[in-house]
Amino acid sequence: MNKYSSLFSQLLSLFPRLEFERLVKQTGTEYAAKGFSSWGHYVAMLFCQQGQAHSMRKICNALASCFGKLRHLGISRGSKRSILTYANEHRSWELFEKVFYWLLARCQGEFVGKRKFRFKNKLQSFDATVIELCASLFDWAKFRRTKGAVKLHFLLDHEGYLPQYAHITEGKVHEVNVLKMLRFSPGAIVVFDWGLVDYQLFGDWTEEGVYFVTRLKENASYRVIKRFAVPEYRNIRKDEIVRLTGFSARKACPHLLRRVDVLDMEKGEVIVLLTNHLGFGATTISATYKDRWQIEIFFKILKQNLRIKMFVGTSANALKIQIWTALIAILLLKYLKVRSRFNWSLSNLVALLRLNLFTYRDLWEWIDRPTEPPPLVQEAEQLALSFF
């Protein structure tokens, strides 16, 4: 007799069922609902991500074909396509958002101390990625005249490269509007590209003790206050203390700032950085901005390995549910990767896990030795009674 349930069932058990039911009551997703539970909805949408299902029909048929294996997932039978479609349109996506943040809090404990830089400041990157949609099907997702889109605004924590914050808007919403909504603790360092430059925000952050690293706009006006010697044999070309002189910029941000010119060896061009951190060395400032590329890598992994470019529903609620389940799936994958002794890449982990979702084997044993056969379990011998 097999001692373990399927890998998919063990993956679901990483989120306690009692905690899930508490979140269901908190969000009221099962108010006046009959038959189909929120847990069944969660299982189906997570299977959409982990099993790479392309449509509602494939989700329902794949789960229905599992026969008795569904009992280990906490559901008695697979859902019908019409029921799952209705749930995606009417059950709030906020439940999936809360599941994501609960799992995030659990995962953060496994990544404590896994940082690239020696300084103790919290390093975070902010950016957004555009997910293009068909304007005729997603008519609510305003972007351009002939195109629809949504934006996934994202804050990445560089301690373990975990998603710290996510926000989904229509494609026409600018990233800087979302960045202004965020609050950072004093001493935190926020890295972003030059498309998000806002001098009023820079002034407010400097007064609050929050640091930023970004690129200086080409048309920015400033006056050099002090020049520092640049380190030898490095790619630093200039290191200066400046003050903004533009009319609106000077009024919004009257503080002293740091301007660092960095030579990109690969492209042969100079990148001009702007920061309000006056204590770090120029090479450290350059390295923090270079590490911002990790958020672009995260977007690439998300789009290539999970289902956020093809959607199984066209309503805003269904789309947000699918994106939040993709973020939940990436958290689970990162949690498995950090717990494993095997040298996984996320793409290989996604592929092999998809092929073994309903394999009956210990998850932690499989994650450490995926290519080895499971150990043989010897059945206990039936002792014979001797009669005299």
C-alpha cells in the first residue's frame, strides 16, 4: 500500500486547509454558494498553472480523468466547465491575493540571509510588465485604440528574489502612480528605471530616510557641488554631488543628490545614475542598479513557464484570479527550490513537476532526487501461527 498521496496533493498541503477556510470566511467568497467550494476552485486554478492547462475544458477533463485521486486533493469530484467559468467570473479574486500574501510570509523565513550585498539595507526593485490582450474580447482593459492590455506592477525583494508586492491595473495606468502608493521603511533602497522619475517623490523619500537608485533623465538640469575621485580599474567614470536646478525639480527636491556615470562594458555606452544615498561607494551604487535586472528575469520566468499570456476567462475577475494563481505557483516553486538539495533551474522544476503531478511519492524525497527511482518499501511478512 502506498504511504504517500500525489505530489500535487502534497504541494497543496503547504497551505493549511484551516487557514484557507478562514480566508474564505473573511472574503465571503462562498456566500450563497451551492456545491462547488472555494477550495475546489483554488485546486482547479492552481492545476491550470502547474499542469499547463490551456482552457477550461482541459482543466475540467484532466481533473475528471483522475478518478479516485481527487479525494487526496480535498475534493470529491471534478467541476463542470460552466460551474468553473461562473466561479471565475463571480467569486472575488481577493481570496487568491490573500493566499499569495500568506504564502509569501511563510516563504520569507526560508530566504532570510540569502542576499547578494553586504549592507543591511532592504534592497527592492520596482517595475511593471505589460500583458497584451485582444481588445475585442477584453474590452474593459483599456490601453490603446486597437489594443487591450493589463499591467502587472511588481516589487521584488532582493533577499531571495521573492515577489514582495503585486498590483494589477489596466494597461494605460502609469507605473509611477502605483509606486506613489507604496510605503517603505527608513533605510530601504528602491531601484527602478528612468521612466518612473518623479522629483516630488524623490524629495518625500529623502525626508523619510528612504533611498532610491535610478537613471538620470537626459534633459535634467543640475549644478555640480562636489567631485570625488573615481576608483581605478573600474567602470566608474564620474562621481559627483549635485543639486537639481530646474524650476519644478528644485522646488520638489531641494536636497543634495549623487550622480554616478557608469560605463556599460557590453554596450559601450555610459549610464548616468542618480541616487540620494551619499554614503555608499560608486561601485556599490552601480552594482545595486545592475541587480535590478533580476526583476526582468522574474518577468521572463513568469511569462515563459506559467499561464499569464493565454487566459481561460475574459472578465476582469477571471483574469486577476489567473494572474494571482500564477504568483502563488511561482512562490511554491521557489519554496521547493530553496528546500531542495538538487541543483534545480525553475524551468526544469516546472517541466518535471508537471509530468509528475499525480505520481505517488514523497515530495521532499522527489525534490532532492528526481531522477532516481523511489526506494523499495518492504511489506511486512504475515506471520503464521503454529498449532500443536
